[in-house]
Amino acid sequence: MLLQQFRSFYVRHFPNDMEHAIDMFSIFGGLGWEIDIDEPVEELLIKHILDNYGHLYNEISLLTLGDTHYHKLLSALAISDRRLPSAFKRAHLSSAKGGMAINYLEKSGILEIETSREEAPSKEYPKQKLKREVLRHRISPKMRFTAPFLRFWFYFVAPHAHQIEEGNYDGVLQRFTERYHSYTSLVFEELSNLFLIHLNQKDIIIDYGSYWDRQVEIDILAHTYNGRTIVGECKWTNHKINKKELTKLLEKCERTDIKADVIALFSKRGFSNELLSLKNEQLQLYSADDFERLVSNLTQDDLIKGFSRP
């Protein structure tokens, strides 16, 4: 669904600027409205979202039944690490109530689950005593929003609902200015995972997603039909990625005992000359401009309906 949304959004609005497309998609993706890309992003935010707050709130409430617990949980998932235990804690929900909320929000099409690939700790010998922090650690899934706009709403808009209703947009605009760059990183990561599938048509990827455990997080961990393991990192920053990022990723693989056949690095602004000189079949480097391949061969089925315009 995300790939279809992105293809549709890019073709309709951004024929020549992939970086800006990803930025704007992280806000308006899934909304289905026409956006004037020549306007400053803050003005677009005011015109399309904040000035239409009442209408959009009603539309979203149809999906959530206007349930306060659902809204708290969605806000917690939007701003946290997306793991269920931390989201339940932040939303002040018990595991039982949180689980029921997750079940409904999945069925309503707002959320989808991302299962952990972490393995349970095992003893090297029968009488080995595992450390307390290892025993206390719980393997938990993460949740992802099915449309960037829904995550944007609960990340930036919902926390300032009362101010927005009073016509005061200062709080949400300040939060947007301070956090928008880091917020977009997750969308870039999700698109990078999909781009990786698009690149590997000859050796089909059979599972993909991020990897996380008690100590390490890796943006991309994928396995192919022919048994290759691909690991990757995604950096949505305004500077080029250098060799240090490759070293950090290799250290993560060593700590998690992941043996990578291919390293894939995705960067907003490209790579240092040193890193480019190392590029080969085992080290693949992609910038935002390479995402043009994601929007090829668009069909009518890729178009989305989005929310109804007020």
C-alpha cells in the first residue's frame, strides 16, 4: 500500500524533485489531496491540515470511533520507538486494554504489525544463569501506520488539539520546525525497504523490514530466495554519508551475529568519495535521486482515494 501511495503522490506532484517528494509525502501521503508544491511547507500545513482540522478530525474519528484510548495509543506509537510495551506505557494502557485497541486499529486499517525477528536468549550450557536484564527483556513487535498522513496527524497535530481548535497554531508549527527532519527519517526507511525489493527482481526478497533487539537496531534486514542476507541503514540527513556509517553497521552485524552478503546504504544527499570508491556488488549505495525507479510503470490500480475534501 505504501508503495502505491508514494507512486501516485510522486507522479501527481513531483515530476523532477525526488527529495522534496519524500519530504512532502511524509506529511500528505495517503491524504489524496492536490498540493501546490510551490508554496512553503508551513503554509501548506496551515492551508491543508490546520485550517481543515475539524473536518479531518471527524474523518479520523470515523476510523477510531472517537475512542480516547485509541487516540492516546496512536499518539504514543507515532512519537515513540513503535514497540508495543513502550507505547502502552506512554498511553497509560494495560497490556489487555492495549491489546484490544491494537486489534481494532489493525482491523480498521490504521495500523499494521511489524514482527520482530529477534530470537529468544538461549543457554550455552544447561546450568548457565542468564543475566537479569536478559531475562526481563521481552521480545515485542512494532506497529507502523498504513499512511504517512495518519502518523503525521498523531505525531504533530493531535498533541496540540486544544490550541488548534482555538485558532492558535504556534505550538504545532514550532514542534514541526524542531522535529520534522527526524520525523521524515522513518518514511525514508520504509521506502528504502520497498526500493530494495524493487531492485532485487532476479533474486526475490522473501522477507524484509527493520531488525531490533535488546541492544541493537538495524534499519534493513532482508533475506532473498537464494539465501542471501542484505542489511542496510538509511540516513535522512543534509550531509553525505561517510565510511564511519559503514563501520557502525558492520559492528552491529558483529554484535548480533548477522552475516551480511550485501550491505545497502540509503542516503538523502549521497556519499563521500571514500565510500563511493568502495562501491561494488557487496556494497550498494543509493541516494534519494535513485528512488525514481520506484515510480516507474504506474498503473491505475496504484492510485488512492484518500480522504474526502471538505
